[in-house]
Amino acid sequence: MAIPLGQKAADDQAGKRHEPVRFSAAFAGGAARAADGRKALRAVLARAADVGHPPLSPTAVMDAELVISELLTNAIRHAPGPCGVVLELSGTEVSITVWDTSPREPVPRPPDEGRIGGHGLRLVNVLSHRFVTVSHALGKQVVAHVRLLPDRTQGALSGP
């Protein structure tokens, strides 16, 4: 999959607010891969400094990667037909939207330490500070908002 990423924010030398960085992609049925979602997310997050965000915590980046992996994998496994992602980096969060053709709202499964799989949606709920599902006539959108904490180790290890 090609990952065209155009920053929509104007270069603002006067210190004004920058526009969010956005990315979207649609996949034909059976063409989506979680790895493509993670790659797109990393490209969006790489632009954080361009919109004035301090360096991101590696933990925040890994959390966001896990969220997009889980949401896109659910769309691939549980919805027939096409699906897609919309990513938006703004302020202190990235919103991760995955749309698919299934009308069924995702429901976290009860905890079961002996079960292999079926834990992803619970992880998404823990890692996201806001998680919503929006139903549409042709399916749904699942939106997770992940806070992007600055990397507190920047400078701390290099001394005063």
C-alpha cells in the first residue's frame, strides 16, 4: 500500500496554531493489513514536531500502534467488504478511526486468562482516553482517541 502523507498544516513561523495532520486510506475487501495501519500511523506521528508537538514518548507511540492494530484487525476479521482508516494528529492526541461495513458494534469480551485472542478491544479501551462507535447506514466507524504524552526523557538523561 502506498502511504501518501501530505501535511495540511501551513508552515507558521509566527507561532500561530497549526492545522492538524490528517491521513486517510481505504482498502478493498481483503486488502487491508494491520501493518499498513501502523506504518501510516508512524508517518503521521513523525510529523508531530512539524505541528509544534514536543518529542513523543515511545510508550505513547507504542500505545497508538497497538490501538490501530487491534481496530484494523477487528475490521478485517469481522466485517465483509472494504474498510479504511482516518488518522488525525491534533493538540495532544491522535484520533484513530477505522470504518468497515459491519453494522455490529464491537463489544469487549469478558476477561479469560485461558483464552487465546479476544483481548484486543479491552486493550483499546485501556489505552484510549475516549472510545466511541458511530453507526452508519453502510456500517460503522470506531474511533479511539489516544493521548500523546511528551517524552520526559528528552534532556533528562543528558544532564542539566
